[in-house]
Amino acid sequence: MQASFELFPLVLETTVDGQRRSCLIKEINVSGDTAKKELWFLYPNELPMPDNSDCDSYLLAILLPAMQMKADIIVHGSVSQELLSNLTELQYVWHKWCPEEFFLVDIKVDSIRDSEERQKGAIVAFSGGADAQFAAYRHTKGIAGYSTQDIRAGVFVHGFDIPLADTQGFLGAAKMAAEVLESIDLTLFTVKTNIREVWNMNWELYCGTALASTLCGFNKYVGVGLLGSGESYDELVTPWGSHPITDPLLSSSTFKVIHDGAGFNRSEKIKAISEWPLGIKNLRVCWAGGNHERNCGYCEKCVRTRLNFLISGVTDPACFTSSLKQSDFNSVVLRSEAARSEWKLIRSEMIETGQGVEWLPKVEQVLKRKSSPKFSTILPIGSKRRRLVKKILAKNS
Ligand SMILES: [Zn+2]
């Protein structure tokens, strides 16, 4: 039996907490078993919302889970013609990147929307990290040249890096993000969603699509969404969930997604935002521990960011409460290809610029340190070994 996902958009609900857009998803697997799930997004009350039948956001959310399950998608609502065209191409990208993990699937929709108008203005995905800050800063300060976007607001999503259950942590982090955006005359909107709880997807691969799915709910307010880049063009990590090849393919005729800032690496971005005192003070790079209002100072991301600052000529930035010391490197382990690539870049930048070069032996030590093998290292995505283990697990479940 052919597996399928059916999407049924639900009616918008307005409460004191916000506007809840949601859809019912009926999943049928190859054995004919069915499951029903509800995907929801809670948007601020003051925003104009897309029509109930507009399923662009839901289709984006469901695409990668459906490709992974080899399930056709049936949408009982409307989808933008441009989005359908882009998602056709996007499927080829994921299938070429991970041929045994993501399969090509059919998409059927009740109605296709054509020749729609795109609103003026842009929003930027904003969680207070260096990539988002760089995007917000360079566009509002008009230093992005001809590519400058008219950013109206930042959007911080609860349910991505900070789990839905952590209300206090999110409030603290959102307060810092709002302060920093206010200093460049931008509003902060917060959105809640259960997208990460509906499917157990690898977040490193799913993050960009999940962000686009959430941000495109702003399509009646602005027509462009910026996703701050991670790796620069010369250091791209593939496959990755937010990437210069895939992000533009998340665009519809009413909401264009831009992968912003890949012309700059992390040290270059940090150098640019080092002219923004509140930006530096409120820079939040750390997801370690339970406190989302400050950076711990000694996790991999914190130590790496401190080195980026040193390379940019900034010692003791205000986002860290103490100076870098030898022992901060003790527990640094590189758990992803992206992190390893960043540390290699730091090594070459130190050698090239001479900045922070006194920490070079420590950087070498970290690069030599073995990380504990992850599931994806033992069973690489797309490998025969992984497929075999999955088959065995499926048989025994
Ligand atoms: Zn940290």
C-alpha cells in the first residue's frame, strides 16, 4: 500500500494568547495503519493572517517527513503555484543529497493559487545569535548594498532551540532579543509551534524548512523572510537544513525566503556586529545548561565564539562574564561537521592574522580530540548499513 499524508486545514482560532493556525494531518503508512496529528502555530494577535485554506506553511512542514516515509501528500486546501514549482526542485536536491533517506513523492492539491501580490517589507528569523544579529544589523544599517531588505521585525520561535515546556527560558531569551532589536528600531514578534514535536526529524536537516514553514505565516504582513546563513560559501556543509541551494526553494509567490549573509564567515560577521554595543552585550550563542539568558562561556559554541571575537580584535566581549582561560577548552568536543569546519577556519584565521594566536595550541588540541561516535557517524545517512538497521528495527517494532 502507498503511504500518504493528507492535510486538512482548520479554522483560525483567536484567543488572548494569540492567533492559532492549525491543520490536521492524517498519516497512512505502508501497512495501512492510520494516525492523526495536529500541527499548530500561535501567532501574535496584531498580525493579519493568511486565509484558513492557505496550506503553504503546512505543506512546507510536511515535505521532508513525507519524503522520508515515501508518502504521497494530498492537500485539502490551496498552495501557491510558485511554491509547488520550488518544492518539486527541492525534492531533487534532498534526493540527490540523501538518496536512501529522502524519496521523491507526489503532491496533490485541491486548488493552486496563481498571480498573487507579494507584500512589501521583510522579517528576519531572530533568536539572538551571531548569524541573525548580522542579518538584522546589516540590513537596517543599509550596509548590504543593492541587496538591502526593508526589515520590519525579527521573529523568535518558541519550540525550536528552546522546548515548548521551557516557558521561563524562552521569556528571558525573548526579552534580550527584544531589547537588542529595539536598539535598531525593530519589533520582535514571538511565535509558538509544535512542529518539532509532531515528527522526530533530524533538526540539522529539518531546521530551514521548519523556519520557512513558520515564517510564511507572516505573508499578509511582509513578503520576504531572511534566514541568517551558517557557513560561508567557501565552507559550506552539505547536506544541511539551511543552505544557499535549498532556502530559496522554500519561497512562494507571496513569501520569498532569502538565505542571508553567506558571503561572510563567523569571524567576519562578529567583526561587523562588534560596532553594535547592545548587540554584543545581548549576543546569545549558548544552548548549554538550562539558562537561556546568558552564555555559559565554556561550551563548544561559547569558546568558539570567544575565539571569533579575538580574531576580530575584540577581547572580553560583554556577552561573556569572564575572560577566556586554558581550562575553558577542557570539555570542548566537536560533535558536528559544521562545528569542525568552524574550528578549522579559526585555526587558519589565527595563523593568517596573528590575532589570538596564543590559543593556537589549544585549538589544535580540540581539533585532535575525538568526539564520541554519533548514530549518524556509525550509520551515515544514505548508507546501506543504516537502511539494514532500519529494516531490522521496523520488523521488530
Ligand atoms: Zn555556552
